[in-house]
Amino acid sequence: MTEDLRYPIGRLELPTRFDAASAAAWCREITEHPAHLRAAVAGLTDVQLDTPYRDGGWTVRQLAHHVVDSHFNAYCRIKLALTEDNPTIKPYDEARWAELVDSTTLPVEPSLVMLESLHLRWVTILDALGPAELQRTFVHPEHKQPMAIYMAMAMYAWHGKHHTAHITGLRQRRGW
């Protein structure tokens, strides 16, 4: 853990290789994430949902909706990597997406349901991948380097824990 509220579980460190045990662990974390996020927001009032997790940060509501936006994009990127040779993916402006009306006003329940459904489909694919498929790649145009599916798995396993920790950390600090 870290004192930096932006990175409550530390910064992401992408792996440069993988084995079956690490791939299984990332897949398990992705599987479990919807339940952890649901538990993190359980019982929060609208005022609490509209509280930023830190000064200048997104609100809990925005975090919950952002996770679905981000993981949906990751799901699509992985499907592209599995069906095309090293595709260049379309980036999106996550900060601007978080400012749209659906992220700032809707209850979190629709996004929790979407996340549960999305992760069911995503994990079905991830669980079926062998070592060669986990090394298939896509290219993010801003980074200009191939990212292997196993790296994306590690990143999104971290991503789910990262944002859940934003919420649970705020709850702990506020005594919610």
C-alpha cells in the first residue's frame, strides 16, 4: 500500500513474461473484480457516490462507471488481438468519458450489472487461451509498441483493484 491517494495499491508494473500460474491469477482477479466493486459501493448514498476519492479526483460514481468503460474497451482490444494480426486499437479519452452525463448522474447499478456481464464474457475467453494466444498483440497508437494479451490481463487485474481501492480507501478515511 502507498500513501499516494492516486495509487493506493502502487503503480502498475507490467510483466515482461508470464507462466500458467500468473495468467490464472490475473484471470481470477478479473473474475472476482465485479463482486469487489459491488461490495465497495454497497450502501453508499448519492451524496457519498458524488464524493471525489481525493481532491481533484473522480467521484465514486465516476469511478464505477469508468471501470465499465475501461474494461469494455479492454475486452474489445483483446478480441481484436485474437482475430487480427497485431491490430492498432482506437484509444479513447477516459477523462472526457467520465464527464459525460451517464458517468456523472446515473445510479451505479446499471454499470455494476454491465460489469458482471462483461466480465463473464471476458473471462470465458481468457480462460480458454493457451500460451501462444496470450502472446498475441495489439498496438496502442500513443505507445506505438505491441502489447501482448497477457500484459493486458495483468494491467486490468491491477486496474480493477486500483479503482476499488480508491473507493474503499475513501470509505475508510470517511468512516463510511
